[in-house]
Amino acid sequence: DSGVTQTPKHLITATGQRVTLRCSPRSGDLSVYWYQQSLDQGLQFLIQYYNGEERAKGNILERFSAQQFPDLHSELNLSSLELGDSALYFCASSVGLADEYEQYFGPGTRLTVT
Amino acid sequence: AQSVTQLGSHVSVSEGALVLLRCNYSSSVPPYLFWYVQYPNQGLQLLLKYTSAATLVKGINGFEAEFKKSETSFHLTKPSAHMSDAAEYFCAVTHTGNQFYFGTGTSLTVIP
């Protein structure tokens, strides 16, 4: 158990809908990262937050957005869903920015868009 | 831009044989390097990391990796494969700590 929790574990929804994925980092970790894992794209970095502020953006679509709240949990919002958005979404956390950048991954949320 | 290349999307070894999973990175400056393992239906777990200290890094479960700057490589090895090592392995690189780049993964099969 990494200490990172993600809810829900599974999500099935229809095209065009909007969903919210939630992540709680390890106790004491200030950085949260979101990743998308699909068979054809592999593991893609989406976005990073540090202590409530966006720090880095990767291959995140405009239909996707995220935020980190004062209690440090984070949410990834996916809207206007398409079939191609079906994937595993992982959250990871790390202590901060000036450490050795070790990330701890949550168990993931499996999103299926039908 | 940084990138990571994992040669061999599938590797099969016999139980007890040497495991060698290859990772090459492209970066003008030596980055931080990581190996992660992913078991079915689970998240990624850190095996080991290189952060510019010793070039030979020992990780969990008997794995180790050697950073070779001249070859821009960070190959993962284990002297003797166990059935429980069957999983997906990912090499990752970062230079800033903000953005991580992952390889496409290598699926390891251990044959009894």
C-alpha cells in the first residue's frame, strides 16, 4: 500500500459525459501528479500540482482539468468524454520539489467510456 | 526534450535465469532515473532510483541497475528470476522533478 488513495476504482460512463476522479496523496506529500495509461499511448504525464498550485503540464487535453485543494487532495475532471478517453488514470504523490523526486502511485481509476 | 526508450516490449526468461531489461535515455545532462514495476491491476511501485550518487543502484526484490553516462543507459538486472517477478516494468526520467517521462514498458514473463 503506497498510501495514495484514488476513488472510484472503476467508472463506466457514456460519451459526452463529465466525470471527476479523486486522489488523496500520502500524508505529508505536497506534490500530486496525474497520469493516463492506455494500451496505445502508454503512461502519459498529464499535470502536476504542488501545494495547491499548478507546476507542470504534460499531454493534457483542453477537455481535462485538475485542481489541488487546501487539504492537498486533488481532482481530475474529464468532460465531453470520448471513447478514446477510456484508460487507467493514476495519481502519484511526492514530498515536494527539492527532494529526490520519488513518486508514490495510487491504485488507479479505470475509466470506461461507452 | 527528454525521452526514454525501453528496448523490447516483451521479455521472457526462465526461472533462475538472469533478467536484463534495457532502458536508454536522451538528455544532455544526466537526469534522475527510476525503475517502476506494475503488477496486474495495480499501480506502479518504485523498484529503485538513480540520483547522481552511486552509479550502481540496488533496489527492492533483488533488482539493481547501473547508470552508464557514456551509453546513456540505465539497464535493470536481477541475477535469478522468480515467478513473482512477472510484471510490467517501466523506466522513467526526470530532470526537473516537475515532469516525468516514462518508457513504453517491458512485460516480463518468467517461464517455470
